[in-house]
Amino acid sequence: MQDADVLIAGAGPTGLMLAGELALAGVDVALVERRASQALAGSRAGGLHSRTIEILDQRGIADRFLSEGQVVQVTGFASIRLDIGDFPTRHNYSLGLWQNHIERILAGWVDELAVPVHRGCDVTGFAQDDTGVDVELSDGRSLRAQYLVGCDGGRSLVRKAAGIEFPGSDPTISSLIAEVEMREKPQLGIRRDALGVHALGRVEYEIRNREVVFLDRGPIRVMVTERQLGATGEPSLDDLKEALVTVYGTDYGIHSPTWISRFTDMTRQAAAYRNGRVLLAGDAAHVHAPDGGQGLNTGVQDAVNLGWKLAQVVHGTSPDSLLDTYHAERHPVAARVLRNTMVQVALRRADDRTNALRETMADLLGMDEPRRRYAAMMSGLDIHYDLGEGHPLLGRRIPDLDLVTANGPLRVFSLLHDARPVLLNLGEHDLDIVPWADRVRPIEADYDGVWELPALGAVSAPTAVLIRPDGHVAWVGDGQLLGLTEALTTWFGPPAAG
Ligand SMILES: Cc1cc2nc3c(=O)[nH]c(=O)nc-3n(C[C@H](O)[C@H](O)[C@H](O)COP(=O)(O)OP(=O)(O)OC[C@H]3O[C@@H](n4cnc5c(N)ncnc54)[C@H](O)[C@@H]3O)c2cc1C
């Protein structure tokens, strides 16, 4: 007896996004979450980058986030601001919105999609066989599913129990992060010294003239680098006081912490994102320093790459080898994030030579071409899955073009709301996709504008494009239909008989 097609361990941002994707694709999915409610102690991640906002737009839910957050130019590298205001995307900015709000909004969406959440219990172990996975819960229950996905964070039990290696580097620095009250008025802003970077700010802020302006009320968010590495156990108020005195010469009379946590620059990545019927996504698959604000974004994007593939395998429309493309596509993306965070951590140091290096980087990134390339990387807009040689669009995100159809104007992203593949016919092709008609939606449209990609610039206009549910281009037509049947079969399963 099966309890669900797919079980997801962990209802953080990655698990929630994956649950939504699977539910949209008609998969019977359930979440298992340790926390008794979605409430998150502390604010954690600070927002969403452009590509993540686009992904939410592809599902028709970006406005829920945009209406609660603050639009801001904070794409950056090693604290060097990289403006993406001229990028060819509707969302040429980042969104300042704390993780607790991001999770609440995602959980609301998942709730609308009627995904059951087993709250207040841990996944404690599992055993997989040829047809499924038996998942043990801390309340003594055992649930059976076809697949288990570990979205259970950096200390992932699922990863460990699956025996998946987690190679990488040990931490070189350790920081405390907290939300507290202060009796004295602190000096808000960023401070650098020999220990590293420290920051004091208010949780509540506004964007005025494109700058963050802290409100004069509410808790203070503290981020302070510790003198020593290797502390074990939960950090205390005394640890925080000591770290503040070391850096600021005072603890500002801190009291009433709502949250104190420790993070490091430990940098590790799962050697494999899949072991049979068990997969990993988000922090369970990769951990790194928070520099550049990429962790949550990468996890949500993992989920959107995996969701439709897993749905097709569960429905039996694609062979289970499709799941191997998840590792092949997403492992290099996070490997690049790990590399760039290591560089950013190295540039955090405050000695004269590192300061000179950072100034040189700032000079270089002030030039247009490097700025565009790094901004495209940090915003996630340049992600390119290696689908072979061909048109520059192949493997990249489809831009959200304004199409004209027989039924009126249409945005490309609106075609992806239900997470189904689309074959966009922009030329005079006679497209026969009858054998895939149950899976792929054909759209006839005109588009006379420019095709422009972030960092790459203008590319030649295709005559047809096959778009995967994650918004990446699986095939490009250039007047001919060469390779379309193969692409349809590779990505959406063999043709239906009949
Ligand atoms: C200081 C700081 C700042 C950051 N800033 C940013 C930023 O600006 N932008 C950004 O993109 N990222 C940022 N991050 C990273 C971001 O917070 C994480 O990458 C993100 O939370 C990962 O999401 P996740 O769902 O993969 O994992 P998590 O958020 O860790 O969620 C895992 C979930 O699984 C649950 N769980 C764990 N074990 C089990 C189990 N055995 N059974 C059931 N449930 C379990 C947990 O309760 C949790 O809800 C920051 C992180 C820190 C520490």
C-alpha cells in the first residue's frame, strides 16, 4: 500500500516549492516537517534574486511576493553592487523579503494546492526497494512512497542515510546572527576589521532612493564575526555579548533575543543528487557562505528543475533515467555558487592586500562587460543547462516575451502557469505533435521584437521553441524541424501509440 507518490522531507523553501510543482503536475505528494508550524525563528535569508522572481512569475504567483517585499538593486559580488536595471527581464531587480515571509507565502500556495503536511515530526530513516521507499517518522509511523526527496537542510538526515558523500571545505570563519533589543543606540551599518565583516541593522526597513533605510523601531539584526572557530552547541546571549564587545567595544546593552544562530563558510556539495529512489535538493545538497544571498534561491530553482521530471517519471510518461538529468543540470549550478561564495569570503578579509584586491575587483566589475557577466551569474539569469550545441537559447531560460496570438496578446510566462511544456510556433511551421498532444501544449503566435538574453545580448530569432515546464528551452527551430521528435522524446517521453 502506498501513502503518496512522493514524500518530501522538510518544508523549508525548497521542499515547499517542490511540493507545489508536484501538486501542479497532478502528483500525490506529501511533506514531512519537523517544525510544528511554518513559523520561523529569526528572519534568515533576505530575499529573492531576479531569476527566482521570474520562476514564481512562471507559476503566476510572483505578485504575492512582490506585494510584500521591497524592490531593490542588491545584486552584488563581494559587497560590490551590480545594477541589473538594464537587463532584459521584467524583473530587473531583487526583492528584499525575509525568509519567514517567503516561507509563509509559499506555504499558502502549497495549502491551496491541497498538499498534506505531516507537521511536528522528523523523518528518522528509510529503506528503499525496487518499487518504492518506506519512510520512518519520529512519531512511530511508516509511510510508503515511490520516491523520497530530502529537502531537509544542510544537516540532511536523508543525505546521510542514503550514504551520499558531502565533500568540500571546512569552515574558516564563524559568525553569530541574532535578533535582539538594545538599551543603547547602536551604530547601524557594516563594519570591517581584522576579524571580518560585521553588520547591525533593523529587521524593518524601507527602500528610499534605491538605498536601504532602517526604520526607527523594532528589533536589531546583529551579524558579528567570532574571534574563534569551532564552537559547538547552541550560541548563547553571553557568546553574542562577548563577540560584540570584541568588535564594537560594547554590547549595547543587548537583551531579549528572539533568535541567536551561528553560521560558517563551510562549503560542501553532495557528490550525487540521487541514490535510486531518493533525491536531494536545496541545502541538503549544497551548503556555503551566505555571501551574495544565493542559498534559498538555488534551492527553489533546484525544486523547479526536479518537479516536472519527477512528475513525468511518477506518471510513467518518462523513464526514470530522466531523473539523472536533474543531477547533470543542477550539480554544476551549485558548484559555481560554492566557488563564487569562496571567492567572496576571501574578499571579506580586511588586511591591506585584500582591501587592494577588493578595490581592483570593484574597478573590474565597474566595466560594463564584467558587470553584465557577474550580475547575470549572481541573479541566476545566465543559467545554461548543457543540452548540446545549437542556438544560444538552447538550455537557457526563455525570455518573457509579449506574444500576439489569434486570441489577443499573451505573455510567454503565462503559458507556464500550469507547469506543462509548450511548443511555441512563431513561423510558418506545420507542427504535428499529435503523439505528444496529451503532454505538450502547442501555441501559434507572432513576435516581432528583439530576442535578447542577459549578458549575451541579442540572438537570432527562432521560428519555433520547445519550452520545458521550468522555463528552459529544450529545442529551437530555425526554419526547419530537425531534432524536434528527438527533443520531445528525450524530455517528454516516447510518442503515444495510436
Ligand atoms: C544568515 C543567513 C543569511 C542568508 N541569506 C540568504 C539570502 O539572502 N538569500 C538566499 O538565497 N539564501 C540565504 N541564506 C540561505 C538560506 O537560508 C538557505 O539556503 C535556505 O533556507 C535553504 O532552504 P531549504 O529549504 O533547502 O533548507 P532549510 O531552510 O534548512 O529547510 C529544511 C527544513 O527541513 C526541516 N527538517 C530538517 N530535518 C528534518 C527531518 N529529518 N525531518 C523532517 N523535517 C526536517 C527543517 O525544520 C526545515 O524546515 C542565508 C542563510 C543564512 C544562515
